[in-house]
Amino acid sequence: MTLTPEQQAEIEEQRGTTRQTLRATSPGMEAHLYTAYPVLDHGLVRVIDYMGDDEAICQAARVSYGRGTKSVQNDEGLIRYLMRHWHSTPFEMCEIKLHVKLPVFVARQWIRHRTANVNEYSARYSILDREFYIPQPEHLAAQSVVNNQGRGEALSGEEADRVLRYLRDDAMRAYDHYEEMISDDGQQGLARELARMNLPANIYTQWYWKVDLHNLLHFLRLRADAHAQYEIRVYAEEICKIVADWVPFAYKAFEDYRMGGTTLSATALDCVRRTLKGEEITQENSGMSKGEWREFEGLMR
Ligand SMILES: Cc1cc2nc3c(=O)[nH]c(=O)nc-3n(C[C@H](O)[C@H](O)[C@H](O)COP(=O)(O)OP(=O)(O)OC[C@H]3O[C@@H](n4cnc5c(N)ncnc54)[C@H](O)[C@@H]3O)c2cc1C
């Protein structure tokens, strides 16, 4: 992870200064605030600001459901009820603002999550750093033969060495040309907004990303999942640890109902009921397609 001296000084100053507030704070989140956690070879995630805690979720729910929530006195029980029944708006009362440094190809996946506010480093205005994501050898994997959108075994031997060499050399050559093109030493110098187009997608960018808890959990469910690409998953996993400390009840409910749980189609639910009654269910009598049956069997195993 490479932080500029200015960023390091800013973090130290922010963590060294305390202010009194009447606002609700989360002790778990206070411990993370401003700290930069390394991700991949040069990336980072750090919390810049946040709003709300588990109690804020309950407060909002109690305003909207009034007496309806009287039977659920306990905050954890109420949060579990809200998560179970997809009452999502109380979770929107909490917000988080992150500073993320990430390779451009990861940013392209991340930005598909449209329900956040983003401010990205401007490569029109500023010069990009010579920082490229180069995978560790164990993550330099072959194309998966069973999943077009995945990877298989790690490359080995001469092939692994050659691929790593290409990744490093191509990145360095592209950056040398970038520097040369923007230089105004003895020439006009190409505009930064044009010179950047020659840089590979493993170069790092940075942004501030602000999102509410409901949409963050949606992001985490998709991106901390085993089906997500490793390079975005490691960011999601780092954020999961922060969220677990920020809103422990909400995160526990999320792990239980969303990450660890599943939704069943009416047909699949009928198969569960028939199995419980002692009927032998196969793909042929299940009413499911082969793909659905494979996934259903995977769930029941
Ligand atoms: C494993 C994986 C593989 C993927 N593969 C591909 C791929 O091959 N190609 C590809 O293009 N994308 C791919 N994606 C991206 C995926 O299709 C979604 O675009 C991305 O995950 C963002 O999801 P979202 O739209 O639910 O999230 P957000 O944009 O954060 O939106 C959250 C929710 O808000 C609502 N919402 C937001 N905006 C609108 C809107 N304009 N209209 C209606 N409702 C809205 C929806 O309910 C949405 O679920 C992949 C994602 C994953 C996790």
C-alpha cells in the first residue's frame, strides 16, 4: 500500500484529534475511523466518515411502525425482523464514506453499483502514479474450464514467469511513454486527459465512495460472494470487517439472512415439503430445470 506523505500526515492528524459530539457514535467504528487498511499490492480502504449505528436503524423503524414494534422490544430482535422481512429503509438511515484506492479494472466493476456517491481522482487534472496491480503468483490463474466467468488452477513454471514479466514490462513501458508524452521538456507535451488512454487497466485510481447501509449490504452480498472476482472480493471482505464492528446487530442479521441464507422458488420450496413428507425427489419429478436442480442440490448438501 502506498500512501503519500500528505495522506499519512492527514490520517495521523485525524486520529490524533478528538471532538466532543452529541451525535450517536459507534465505538466499533471509532476504532476504524481514518485508518488505512491495505488491499492487494498498492490498494487501500479507509473510513472517512459515517453516520448512525444499530440504534439509528431501530429509531427509524420505531418512527415508521410505531406501536407495531412494541412487541419487539429488543434492538437485535427488531433488526433481525427488519432484515428478514426486507424492510430496507431503516438501514438507509446509516451512511458510510470510504476512501478506496483500487485498480481501474476493479473500479469498472465497482462503479456498476449506482446507488452511491463518487468522487474519483482526476487524471485530466493530475498525473497518475506509477502503480500497477501485479497479481501474486498464486492468483495468476488459468481460464476456468467450467465457468466462463472464472479462473481455475494457478499458472506454473515458464508460463507463469512469462505472464508476470509481460504484466510488469508492459505496465512500465506504457508508464514510461505516458511520462514522456506529458513532459513539456523541449516539447509542447500531450494533454494529461489524452496521454492516460495508453495506460493499462491495472493502474491504480482512487475515489471517495459514500453509500447508505442498505445499498452497502447489497454491494457486499454480491462482491464478498465466492462468485465475485478475487480482486474486488478482497475489498468487499475488508469492508465487511469494518461493518461488523460498526453495526454489529445489522451485520449479524445480514450474515444470517443474506450471506448465509438463500431464497427458494415456490417449486423448490414444494420439493423441500415433499422431501419432508418422505417423497423421493429427483430432477425429473422436481419441476426444475437441470441448472436449477444442480443449484438446489448444492444448497441442500
Ligand atoms: C458475479 C457478478 C458477475 C457480473 N457479471 C456482469 C457481466 O458479465 N456484465 C455486466 O454488464 N455486468 C455484470 N455484473 C454487474 C451486475 O449485473 C450489476 O450491474 C451490479 O452487480 C450492480 O448491481 P445492482 O444494479 O443491483 O446495484 P446498484 O446499482 O447498487 O443498485 C442497487 C439496487 O437499486 C435498484 N436500482 C438502481 N438503479 C436502478 C435503476 N436505474 N432502475 C431500477 N432500479 C435501480 C435495483 O433494485 C438495484 O438492485 C456482474 C455482477 C456480479 C456480482
